Amino acid sequence: QVQLVESGGGLVQSGGSLRLSCAASGSSLDRYAVGWFRQAPGKEREGVSCATTRSDVTNYADSVKGRFTISRNNAKNMEYLQMNSLKPADTGVYSCYALRGPSFYWGRGTQVTVSS
């Protein structure tokens, strides 16, 4: 099993930046595809970004393309989400996940609030 713990959320003004971190334990993250999803109050969960095991392929939701960057450090068992030019619409709880075949793990999330 993989345990995931997010950090780095907070309150930021519109146009600001945050860097989310996700620490993995219990298994080596380099065998998993990783990603982030978010959920805003009253809205459905939305996939934000994902990356293959070597980050040779990354994908982003249209709403964050050009502003967010996913990365990973397999040696440290970490994944990250750099978020720039934040908008109030980016407000939500951000959770990281790890995926390998039928195994899917996710963290409890970290709150990101963007004020206008």
C-alpha cells in the first residue's frame, strides 16, 4: 500500500502561486503513475494533472494548462504541483494520488483558497 500526505496549501491572492507537495510512504512511488485532483464545495471532483512513472508524459485539465506544472522526485518519493497565476476558481481541496494497475491510492488533501 501507499500512504500519501499532501502539504503546501493555504490562502493566496488571485495571481499568486503555491507549490503543493505530496509525500509517499509504504512503497516506492517510481512504480506508480501520479497525479492531482481537486474538489470545490458543491462541485464534482476534477482531475487536475497526471504524470507517468518517468514523467515523460504529463496531462493537464484545460482549466489549468499553462499555469500548473506537475513534477515528481522518485528518489525522494515525492510529487509536486506548482500552481501559478492562481484564480478564485482554483479554490478547493487538492489531493494527490498514485495509480498502478487496479491499485489506486490518494491522500486526504490540502485546502487551497484563492481570494479575489
